Amino acid sequence: QIKKAFGDPYILSSWMPERDCCDWYSVTCDSTTNRVNSLTLFSGGLSGQIPPQVGDLPYLEFLQFHKQPNLTGPIQPSIAKLKSLNELDLSWTSISGSVPDFLSQLKNLTFLDLSFNNLTGSIPSSLSQLPNLDVLHLDRNKLTGPIPKSFGEFHGSFSALYLSHNQLSGKIPTSLAKLDFGTIDFSRNKLEGDASMIFGLNKTTQIVDLSRNLLEFSLSKVEFSKSLISLDLNHNKITGGIPVGLTQVDLQFLNVSYNRLCGQIPVGG
């Protein structure tokens, strides 16, 4: 049914009823139950919308439509039926519409990648209700509005949050002070105000990119963790000086250009 909905494309020519579906291209099955648990369709060949029949694979743990430029339309609502889904990757396509609320029903999700699409509207605050989410990619879309306050309520070992290359605005919620990200990328948006809550001596953050926003705070008082290896703050309105504490951090990359910093560059490190 999925093959038929896509108009019998060549990429799915191995999907023949007389062959075991576990041997079909881009399909894998669980070795004990023989139920389809993975569908990974990448690198072109598909056109049209995601078929609703995708939701009729109850044991699916991994669903990927990647680098499918002719995949259009909204994120299919029937995906909400895939309660076993661990990873959902709908990236580098032409899907549009909003980031749907129903994604918060997929309680087993650890990885959600919706990057490089044409998604619009605001980020649903309900995504913070995903108890096992580890990585969230919403970068390179056309999303607007603020970062939800609820994003400070993520549970588990939330390691990476990518919101770059959108049109997000407003202030970064202070609730993010509670979280300890490995990687945080908010670059190329229209975020303003303070961003110091992202940092802290006790955090294990390694990569922070807040470049090309409208952020305005003093860098002088910010305390940086020893784990930081990359810090990019270029093209903002950040004031103050480079704190001496940064000499104690084993940085591999530092960019604070195009700001309003003053004072001496600290010696050492």
C-alpha cells in the first residue's frame, strides 16, 4: 500500500508480494518476531506525501525519510500510532506545515530529526513531554515564535538541541538553566536578551553556538564549565569583557567577533 501510494517508484521495485518483506530494500525486521521494525528511505526516488499507511506498522522502531526533495505535504498524522518508535528522521525533504503536537504521544522517542525542511509556525511546547528524548533537530526550517518555556522540563539525559537557521524570536527561557546539554545550537535566529543561563561551572556542555542573533548581555560575569570545547557567539550585541575564567577551559574553537566587547584579552590558557 505504501509502494502504491508513492506511485510504484523504481526505488521500491524489490517490494514484491512473492518475496519475504524482510528482504525488501530499506526494510528490516526483528530477528525473533519477524515483524517490520525499520523503514529507511533515503537519497531520492520518492515523490508525493508520506502515505497514511506508514502508521499501520505497529512494531516500527525506526522511520526515516531522508534526502527526499520531492516529498511534500504535512507530517502524516497516522505516525502518532507508532507507539514503539525510537527514532523519527524526516530530514532534507520538502515537507511543510507545522511541527505537530501529536509527536508528544510517541513516548519512546529518543531521537527526533525534522531538520532541512519547510516547516513553519511555532515549536509546540508539548515536545518536552517526551520522557526519553535525547536529541532534537528542528534546525533549518522557517519556524517562528519563541523557544517554549517548557523546554527546561526535559527529562533524562538530553544531550543535543538544534534550533538554528530559523526565525525564532524573543528571549531564551530562563528554565533552560536547569538543563545540561552536550550540544546547543541556536544560531541564525532573532533571539534577544540574556543567554548566560545556558552556561555554568557544573555543566558538561561541550559545544555552544549562539551566533547571529540579537543577544544582549555581559560576558564578564559568565562562568564556563571546563568541558567546553567550542564557543561561538559572533554577530550579537554582547557587552563586557572576555572573562579570565575562559583561560581555564580547553577550547578548540572560540569566536566572539562582531559584538561590543571591551577590555583586555586575558593571558594564558
